[in-house]
Amino acid sequence: NAGVTQTPKFRVLKTGQSMTLLCAQDMNHEYMYWYRQDPGMGLRLIHYSVGEGTTAKGEVPDGYNVSRLKKQNFLLGLESAAPSQTSVYFCASSEAEGGGTDTQYFGPGTRLTVL
Amino acid sequence: GQNIDQPTEMTATEGAIVQINCTYQTSGFNGLFWYQQHAGEAPTFLSYNVLDGLEEKGRFSSFLSRSKGYSYLLLKELQMKDSASYLCAGLDSNYQLIWGAGTKLIIKP
């Protein structure tokens, strides 16, 4: 079991460029999440999915889009990158809503710098 | 609003005990999580409390008081590998996690 994997691990973009971050999980989890982590702040939820073909906005969705075409994959897109999107991006998955033993399992992160 | 407060940084000595506190305000409450995050790595699950009281797992214990909106993580017999950030997160009524900024724990020999 690889758990949750993310590609790429590092990326540098210029302002205005676009990119897609890929998250894959092999645990057959229904729920998947995209977070960003910035210094001095808690993890902030960007978008999440409660199942294949469904997505929903989190706390900070502006400037990002997502797709969940397959249960095991969750893609995060930046249409026109801005320096404010420089951050570490984590993908996570959980079997269900997150209570009890349904904890979130995190990928290794993608470190994105926008110049 | 929703808020999770925890100290920014703590220092402790190898072999000692340290308690990391967390206070929370969430819209509804479905439990309190603690995660460990080593520098440059992903958060990993440590504990989950939904009822008042102490949950013990080896060297780590977590306590919850729902009436006070308070939790703590207790680490015993500290080891150098325990140097990490410890993240407190509350699960709100929509089953979304509200995260604290994390407490960076520095262990000195």
C-alpha cells in the first residue's frame, strides 16, 4: 500500500501560469481533501470530495478548481497562478466523514512557489 | 467564528514530560484530533477524543474537556525524535476539521 501519493513534489511557476496537482490514494477511501499550509497558520481546506464525481468548496477555494473523475484520484488545478498561492499543498483522504476512527491520511505534500 | 488556539513553540528536555494545550471554539463539535508533523513531512494521526477524559496510547495521552473547550496532549519519556509540530484540530458540525497553527516542540538533550 502506497497510501496517499502526490505529484509533483516541488514546482516553481511564474505568475499567470497554470498547473495541475495530482493526488492518488489506494485505500479505497470515499473522501478526499486538498489543503494548503502556510507558515504560522493552520491547514486550510481548499476543496473536498465526498465521492467519485462530486466536489465541494472549502474555506479558501478562490483561484483553484478540482475534479474527481475516478475514486482514487483527486486533481487540484491552478488556472492562473499568483504569488499568494505560494504554499505547501497537502492532499488527504478518509474512509468517511472523519469522526471516530475515520481519520484523515495525508500525502507527502507539494511545495509550490509562484514568482 | 471558529478558532483553535495552541502555543506556538515549547521546549522540553529529553526524558521529561511535556503537556501541549489546545482550546477550541467550533460550530458544533464532533471530536478533537491531534496530529504530529515532522519538518518537511505530512501530518500523521496521533489521537482522537470525542468524550471527556483521558485516552492513553503508549507514551502519548490526550485529554478532552468539552465543557471547557479544552484539550491537551501529554508526551512522556521524551525522545529526540519527538521534536516536531503538534497540530490540534476540532471537527465541527459539518464534519470539517478546523486546524490550529501547530505547536513546535523542541527537545533538548
